[in-house]
Amino acid sequence: MTPMLDAAEVSRVSRRVAPPMWLVVALACAGQFLVVLDVSVVNTALPSMRTGLGLSEHGLQWVVNTYTIAFAGFMLLGGRAGDLYGRKRMFLVGLGLFTLASLGGGLAQDDWQLLLARAVQGLGAAVLAPSTLTILTSAVPEGPARARAIATWTAVGAGGGAAGGLVGGLLVEALSWRWVLLINVPVGAVVLFGAARWLAESRAGDGRRLDLPGAVLVTAGLATLAYGISQTEAEGWTATATLVPLAAGLAMIALFLAVEARTAAPLMPLGLLARRSVSSANVSMFLCGSAMFCMWFFMTLYAQNVLGYSPLEAGLALVPSSLAVVVGSKLAPRFMPGLGARALAAIGTLVAAIGFAWQSTMTVDGSYLTAIMIPGILMMFGAGLTATPLASLATSGAPPQEAGLVSGLVNTSRTMGGSLGLAVMSTIAATRTGSGDSAEALTEGYALVFRTGTGVLVAGTLLMLLWLPRKMSAE
């Protein structure tokens, strides 16, 4: 048997002429943009959704939570399914679910219909997101070209999260809240057509079946943990409604690890976590995400609740920050060869920490230039510099049969870090603000959040310098 046929046993790729690399990258990034955009785009539409469907305050919270819980809970399962059943197939399945759920949510007439649609959107996103990174890393050879491709993927993903407020504000003011969901339908249809037509199929087809016990445990554990985290803002950290799901989620994840250690074909081989590049980069991503994800949320609240900006004005105010994360992500591959991934990730995190420290000096009468624009640019430029080397380290040297799982782990670390960080920071802000709702009280709460974020990012910088490998794995 020829070497070419041997390779085909590991990665079955379509025999059609390979599409241009830029097209593969564009399609993968488009899928990632939609996934990340929908985490934040509904925020500006929540008041209109409440009026239109008669949602309660608790129900309003679940418009966001149902998406993020399903997204986080099914991510590892989605990544492994791509390895076993085909990355292109899972890309199409995930995007199809996401697009249909967006249509259902945009046409919802009752609150339960909207919440169900958001949960299905999250499931589709969890299947789609790992495939976007795996398709990209499978199509682009490891080295500078892959670093540039990952930088584009990172920039588009970060841009999706950053653009959520602006896009949501524009759609709500120009059309209605329904269009923050309906806009996904034509975009999703175009990307579906392009992916079906041009993406090549690949899988790590080694005859294994999906580890069903492991899949059930990790999905239920992550979803339950995400649910417990979501309860902290409304119930607090010591309430039974928070502690029970948090404890249950941790117990199921511990049981998952025990099962994986004894399973012949595990969903997540524990040896993967022993790989220094994987474990250190994912922990770093989790820690940085817990601080950086909060930036958009609290900057928007500060602009609207303290400085008196409208939702659209708040979205426009953060445009320079959105551009900064894109610039940082695109510059990162240029700096990586000279500085190394570890040093660049640490420098980017330190730049973000300086921005957080600056933002923590906010006042009730701050000017746009010094209270929003400059610190926002520093925070997000640093985030852009950090994300690309961490993603590159986490996926470097991954065996073909584990590429989807590693990609799912990257997305899980970022999503769970952001969810946990937002819950903790919201509690910190509420504790400092207390029962007061004056501009002064709100500013004190927001400022404490950014001071806390500064400490987290400084700790993250030290962790990266001590733990991240000097060079990316080339196994």
C-alpha cells in the first residue's frame, strides 16, 4: 500500500480539486463569526424582547443563558463528533441547526418559543464552533501560514463579540428585535451553500465509536456547571439554587475523568491534558477570558447607565476597541517568529492589564477619549495579541484524530472562562454598588470590576511566563 493510501486511512479527504486556502479560511471564519456574535448581539435587544413577548426579568436573563449553557455543554461532544463523523459534515449540521433556530427565534410568538430557539442555537453553535478551527488547521500547514490563519480566525471571532452591541443596536433601532436573530438566516444560508460546495471532508476515521458514557457525563456536567454559574448573578454564590448545580456539575466532571481513565476509546484521552502546550494554553485562555470577556459588558453598562449614552451610541463608542482587537490579532503572527508564542502571549496580557488598570480610574463625568476609547483600545489590542499565540500553542502538534477535540477544548476554555468571569464580576459589582442606583454607586462597582480584572491579568502574565512552553510542539 502506498504512503498516500496510508494517509487516507487517517484523514479521508474529498478527491475534488482542493479549494483555494483563502476560501477555506473565509468559510471557517464566517461560521465562527456567527457563533460568537450571537453571544452578545441580543443584549441590546433584551428590553424590546421583554416588551414584545411579555418576558419576566428572570425570563429575560434566560434569553442569554439558554444559549451559553447549551453552547458550553455540548462543545467537547461537538469537537469529537467532527473527528469521528467528518468536520465538514458537523460544520453543515451545526450551521443548519443554528440557522433554523435563528429563524424560529425571530418568528417566536411566546417566550417559551424564543427560549427553545436559543437553546437549539447554542447546540448548533457547539457543533459548529470546533469544526471551524479544525477545518482551518487541517487545511493550513503548521508554521507561519497557520499562525496567520489562526490570527484571522481569532480576529473574526473577537470582532463578532465586539460587534454584537453595535449590530444589535442598529437592527433594533432600524427594524425590530426580531432581526437580531433573523439576520442570521440569509447569512447562514450563504455560508451553508459555500461550505457544501467548496469545503473538503476530513475525519480521523479509525473505526472508533463515540464514547457515549463520557459524552453524556461531560455534556451534562458542563451544562449543569454553566447553569450554576448563571444563577450566581440573581441568587448569589451561597444560595442553594447556585451551590447544588455547581456541586453536581463538578461531580459529573470528576466522574467523567474517572470514566475516561478506564475507557478503551475515550472521548477525551487524559494523556492530551498531560501535553504541556495543551494544558497550559487552555488554562491561560480560561484565566484571560474570565477577565477580558467582561470588558464589553461593563463598558456598555458604564456608557449607558453612567454617561447617558443610547444603545446605538454605546455600540459606536466601542468601535475603536473592536478595531483594536482585530489589529492585535493580525499583528500577532508578525511578532511570533521573533518573540515566540509564550513571550507574545505574556506581553499581550500585560498590555490588556494596563488598559484594565486605566479603566478602573473611571469617574461619573469621564470624557469619551480617556474614559472609554484609550483604555478600551489597550484592553482589546492586548487581547488580540494574546489570543493568537495561545490558540496556536493549544493546537500545535495535535494528532489528526484529536484535532477536533483540541479545537473543542479551546472553545470550551474560552466560553467557560468568560461565563464564570462574568458571573463573578457581576457579583463583585453588585456587592460594591449595594442597593444604590446612583451614577456614583454604579461607577464604584464598575471600577472595582476593572481593578479585579487587572489583578487576574497580572496573575495570568506570570502563569504564562512560568508554564507555557518556549516553543510550539511539532509532533
